[in-house]
Amino acid sequence: MEQIQKNIAQVEEKIAAAAKRAGRNPEDVLLLAVSKTKPVELIRQAVDCGLHALGENKVQEIMDKYAPMGEGIHWHLIGHLQTNKVKYIIDKVDMIHSVESMKLAEEINKRAAAAGVVMDVLVEVNIAGEESKFGVKAEDTEAFLREIAPLPNIRVRGLMTVAPFVENPEENRTYFRKMRELLVDINAKRIDNVNMDTLSMGMTGDYEVAIEEGATIVRVGTGIFGERYYPERQQ
Ligand SMILES: *Cc1c(COP(=O)(O)O)cnc(C)c1O
């Protein structure tokens, strides 16, 4: 068996176990394979193992891999998105996880309208209030949602976070729980056009805890494809 096939089987087992512990259906958790920096041949192996949803954090990488990977892939943009690059991916991705400014939401809305689509988006929340991280603050999330909700060509599906880098995943449990509470609280306000069902949280180091706390998309790179190699600063 190829290493990647073993990795995927292991991740899927852990997802199923975590869902079971939380009394959830494993099928309600999407395993998004984060393929950044990885070559098409390796990504193809993951797709052949049944992973059809791929996450990339850079527009350029989606553009480079889009044609070679061909039909049947669900691309998700998970990294910071510059307004001037929206036009390159609007017809290529199924979901944008990293909406965090009105300017970006308006540009996605405009480009989606021009392309004749309604784009699924998540609002990125900086749940731990880390200075180095993108995302809106927890306390600003509701106001931001009220602002972007009227845009007709985006559909807000939920919230996303990149939790702090920690040694022990238990340290992030409280942040994942806060994300879920935020989503539930905001849904309860019945804001027009805001009915969220998606929580994108949990990476290789902490996806099991994230699932126990309600994640519906986990973004796993290293756990599937192995370590990434690039100069520190470019991550
Ligand atoms: C790289 C990346 C991931 C995956 O990280 P791993 O630790 O390799 O699983 C998840 N989310 C985002 C936004 C990323 O940039």
C-alpha cells in the first residue's frame, strides 16, 4: 500500500472515532485534504483514495493545479485572499474559507455575480485574538455578518478558524468550543440570509478535538501528505 493510502485510512479512522465520541455521524465531517506545496502526482493519489475536496492557501497554486487535476475536484481556498486575486479563482473554487473584510466580501460578490454563481463563503474568526492571525474578532463577528449578509452572490455557510499552534491539542478545545457557541448564538438571532451550518476548524495537530467540539470541515495537510518543505518565512 502507498504511504498516502495508509495516512488517509488512519486519518479517516481517527475522524470516525472522534465523531463517535461526540455522538456525531462521521459523514457530517468533511476531510479537506490540504495539498499546498504538494505536486499534482501526489495529490492525484489522494484523490484516487476518495478525497475529492482539496484545500489550497494560495491563489497561484490553485491556478497551477486546476487544469492538471481536471474535473471532479472541489477546490477550497483556505488562506488569506487578496481582493485583486478574487477574479482568478471565482470560477474554480467551491468555497472560500477566509472572508474577513467588507472589501473582500464585496469583491467576491461582484465577481460571483459576473460569473453567474453564488459563492459559498466562511467568515474567518481569530478566535484566540492572536496578533499574527487574520480574521475578525469573536466580538465583531455578528456585526460583520450583518454587514455582508445582504450581498446576493455570496452565501455565508459558517465560520472558520486557524487555532493557535500548540503542543497539546487539548489547549485548543476551549477555542473550538467558543467557535461553536459563536455559530449557535448568531444563528439564534435569525439574521436575514444568515443560517450557518459549517464550522471549518482543526488541522493535523488538533482535528480530533475540533470534531469533538463540532467541526464539520477539518483541514488536514501534513497528516495526509507528510511534512511540507519550504523556507520558514514563506509559510
Ligand atoms: C496549511 C494549512 C492547513 C493544514 O495544516 P496541517 O497542519 O499540515 O494539517 C490548514 N488550514 C490552513 C488555513 C492552512 O494554511
